[in-house]
Amino acid sequence: MWVLVFFDLPTETKKDRKNYAVFRKRIMSDGFQMFQFSMYIRHCSSRENMNVHIQRVKNILPPKGHIGIMGVTDKQFGMMEIYRGKEEAKASPTVQQLELF
């Protein structure tokens, strides 16, 4: 499973910029990586693990802005086509995460 977080946050005031920076740093500290500007992704080992990380993002939502959170399967994520200009780019390989029981 993959969690995608995409956002458009205001940056007009110093407080807005601070909220933006704090939100971005907190999702990164939870294992999210930048996929594009204002779009971060995280691989999860199961639907339950995905729900945990979605809830963590919901708990740190800033007071203003638009935030989208979406969960997709490995298969759906793998069907994504990525382009750099008109040329197709190679997709990053799926993250292999060690899981201890």
C-alpha cells in the first residue's frame, strides 16, 4: 500500500510559512518522501499500517490550506506513468521494507 499526501498551503504570512514548514517536516519525520513539490508518498506494509499513517497526517493538519490524502495499492501505484517533459521516465522501484514480528 502507498499513502499519498498532496497539499496547497498558504505562505503569505510568517505564521503561514511556519505552519507549512512544520507540516512538511512532521510528515517527513513519519517516513514520507517528496514525490513532487507539495506531494509526498510513503510505502506501507498493510492496509492497517496505512491507516495508522493516514491518522498521523490527520492529527497534524495545519489550520489553513487544502490537503489531500489517498491510499493506493502497490498495483495501482505501479501502473502510474511518469514523464519528464515528453519523455517517459523510469519509475522508482517499490520500496522493500523489512518487517519484524
